[in-house]
Amino acid sequence: MIKPKDSLVEYPSDFPLKIFGEAKPGFAEAISKVVLVHAPDFDLASIEARSSSNAKYLSLTCTIRATSREQLDNLYRDLTSHPMVKMVL
């Protein structure tokens, strides 16, 4: 476990996550559900969406209010294991 003094992030803080996946129906809704599990106060209206140049992929930027390293690790783990997600930054 990483001690708070050894973390590069100060908590609580706004933390952007960029989630990439194929531009398929339901992608944004599925990602929203995962994010809300770990950040119940996340404002869905704040999601920024961008399509790739050929519109095959979609990136969603979700900025959450991160409260701990554990929260971020669990969210990242759930997002990266989701079948619709290609990559999370």
C-alpha cells in the first residue's frame, strides 16, 4: 500500500481519466455506470467526448473528485477490465 506522503496525488483532488473504446451504442452509458460506482458524486454532464478522425473510436474524459489511491486503483481496474474499453489513461 502506498502511504499518503509517498503519493504523487494530493487527496481529495480533481482527477481526469481518459477512457478509449470503439464508438458503439451504449459506450458512454456503460462507462458512466462504472465511474459512478467508484465516484457517486460524479457529474455525468461533465463528460467530454471526442471521436477519432475516422469516427471508429471514442474517447471519454471523466474528471472525478478522487478521495484516495485505493479509489483510483479500483476504478482503473474496473475500467480496464470492461469489455468495451480499449485503454485508460
